[in-house]
Amino acid sequence: MVSVLLCTIDRYDITTQCVGPSLACCGEEYELLCVDNGSSDRRVVDYIQTLKPVYHSLNKVNEGYAKMMNQMLLRAEGEFLCVIDNDILLPEDWLMYLVRANKAIPESGVSGIHCLGEIPLTEVRNGVSICPLQHPLGIKFFSRRLLNRIGYFDEEFNPYGHEDIAYHLRAQCAGCINYYVRLGAKHMGEVGSVSPEYDEMKRASAERGHALLQMRAGKAYNGQVYTPAPQLK
């Protein structure tokens, strides 16, 4: 079984266009876990309930990406973990292909599905066509074996910025390969400013995250890749 992890914060129309249809065509058994990071639109919360999540936490404020991911990882029970975005519409049997590739490639790290522009050049490993890439964008798929090996998301990157890149680097330092499977998805989210306040938060957090990433890459990721599980509230 796969544990599918989803974060929501408003954007009701995009969420309904992408999440339900993507799960309906995934081609694999899954459990859904969701954290709502402070939506002001109650319709988003009500919609996720129709998808029957096994865990649905309603945070009063935006707790940050890494903390939200860890909140779900600590409760997930699947052999595989898959983080999806609520603005990406995924193709038929997408989850089945991710599981198949991970099982075929023992050194799998974090994999994903390409959702922006042309699909990169591929290579064949153990009979599976993949696009090796240091930092696959969009959804993140990995095994519980990798979680046990490198641990949880680094919450020092909160509220936003480079925590996913840091996870990719840790996987590589552990001797794993990150890649896209040979599938394309459709990015439905709007591009542009949400609000001046949000843009400033994102800019400042990403700037701090970049500095933290450089420090981690230079020191902590040289053989020390495990991030312990945070304490549950």
C-alpha cells in the first residue's frame, strides 16, 4: 500500500480539479493523509473529507512545509510514501508506474512525474525508462526503506524553502538515485503573485533556506544524512 500525503491551503477550485481525479486514476491501493495549513475556505476541508482520508489535521495557521510533511509521515503506514500537490493533474496509472520503478531499481531515492515543459531525456535501468535528475519537481515518491535510512524532513527550513531539495541531496549522499518516471502531468496552478505579504515571506524564507542548504550540503550531508523523527504533539 502507498501512503499519499497532501497539503491544502485554500484554492478550492484547483484542489477539486486535481486531487480527486488524480487519486481516482492512480492504479494502486493507497491511504490518504492530509494536513490543511490554515485554509480560510471551509469548502476545501469539506471536499477532502469526501475523499475519506485516514488522517486529516486542520492546522489553525500555516505551520510550514517540512513540519506538515513530518506530521503525516509519522502517521503513514504504507510501504511507499507519495507527496502530491493539489495543483497537478496526474495521468492514468501514475502511482502504479512509480511503485513499479521503485521496486525495479533497488537504489531508488526520490522519484517524481514531470509536469513542466518537455520530458527530459531518458535512460533504461533494470527494464524501466527513467529520467535521472538531482531534484525532481512536483510530486515526491519514495519508499519506507529510504525514510528509515535518511529520516524526516528538516524543519529548520520552515516555513518555506529548499527542504525538498535538502531531502533529495540526503538521498543522493546515501547512495540513491533521484529521477522522473517516463510520464507527463499537467500543472494546473496559477503562476504569479498571491499577495505582497506572501511573496515577501516566500522570498525571505527561500533566501534563508538557501543559506541553510549550503551549510547542510557542505557539512551535515557528508555521511550524516539521518534526520530524527520530531515529537508528536
